[in-house]
Amino acid sequence: MRAAAALRWTALGIALGLLAFAIFGPLLNMALWAVAEKWYFPHKLPLEYGFSFWQRVFRPQGNAMVSLTTSIGIALFTVAACLVVAIPCGFALARRALPLRGLILLAFLLPQAFPSLAVYINVARIFYTIGLNGTIAGVVLVHTMHGLVFAVWISTAAFAAVERELEDAARNLGASPLQAFYGVTLPLAAPGIMASAIFVFLESLDEFTGTYFVGVPDVTTLPLLLFRASMEGNYQIASITALILLVPSVAFMLVIERFLRADVLAKVGS
């Protein structure tokens, strides 16, 4: 019995160790590259450590901060565009006020169902004919198309989690439909809507393929800068850029965990 228990614990420890290595191994390697001054094969660890590449990234002549500002600006515009569609549409879908509800939800999901490369190549061709290639507006539209699935589906679930009786009680007290919406429904659904906005923000912040085909060469975001550094073999710059992108992603995911309640998750797709 003891031998069997020891074997099970050993197998569990090995499995957890492999899982931890798969998750944290790439992050550790990225962190090492971010402080490596000199590192080449066959050495397992950097030969010299330092922060000279950090100075290159953050110096005024560098493009990292400009690209980060562009990425944040595009992400904020994308969130605003998605919420303008998601809030009224999510409320109507949650209250089943729109016909063909399932088909509408499926339509927002379709951009995720097709290979993104083929979609973005055709989008870039269309945008080129109407003058949107290489513009912030074009990139925002592409990111919005990609982010609407998160905004609409999660907003619909957030509104569905609000009890209809609360709206009816406000109406019985003399509130108009618009007053009941802004005074009761929207505040109660706000945590889910906030979570959807954060999902869209992170998706836009990390989006590469759509930005590459629609924005290059005039719009440079942080993921494009990371790609360019990787292709040039400058792994220090690429790792530092990836760490910069990692910080808001981790921070906002912690916020999402707080805002997105279990009752909202249970309503997703229902």
C-alpha cells in the first residue's frame, strides 16, 4: 500500500513538474533573454547580464513607447466601438427582443471560426480599395470585428443574469423603460460589461495578424515591433517587448476574475 501511494505521489509530482515547466519554462527563458548581454550556443545560461537593451528599448529614439501608445490608443478605440454595438445588442438578445437570436450570436462568432489569415488577407484587399489600409481607423475596424464576439456574448450573458423582476419593479414604481435600463439593468450588468471590455482590450493589445495585413507599414503596434525584432534575431528586444505586453495582460486578467461572476459565466451562450 505504501509503495503504491508513493508511486502515485511520485507520478503526480512528475506531472505537476512537467506542467509547471510547460507554463513557466518559456516565461523564464524570456526573462533570461531580457537581461542577457551575451548568450550563444552551446551555453545553457547567459554569459553576461545587464540592462543595456532595456535602455535601447526605452530611449527616446526607440519605437517601443510610441508603439505602446499606439497599441493602447487602438485598443481603447476598439473597446469603445465594441461596446457601442454590444450594449444595445446584448440587452436585446438577453431579453429575446430580436428575432433569430441564435443566428445573430452565431454571426458574431463566425470571424473566430475561419482561419484568420484568409480573413485578414481579404479584409486588407477590400480596405485597400476604399483607402483604409495603413490607417488607425482600418486597424480599429479589424480589431472590432475580432473583439465583437467577446463583447456581445459576454454582455448578453451579463444582461441575462439580471433578474427581469427588478426591471418590472422599477417600471411599477413609475420609471420609463429607459430609466429602468439606466437605473437598474445597466448598473447590475456593469461588472460583466466591464469584463467584456477588458477581454476586448487585451485581444486588441495582443492582435498581430490583422494589424500586420491592414496597418503595415504606417501603423506600428507593440506586437509588430516584437515580430520585427524576432525576425531580425534580436531576442533581447523581442523578450523585453513581450514582457511589456505581459504586464497589462496579467493585471487585467486578475481584474476579470473579480468582475466576471459565476452566474454571468453560466449565461454565456444560453
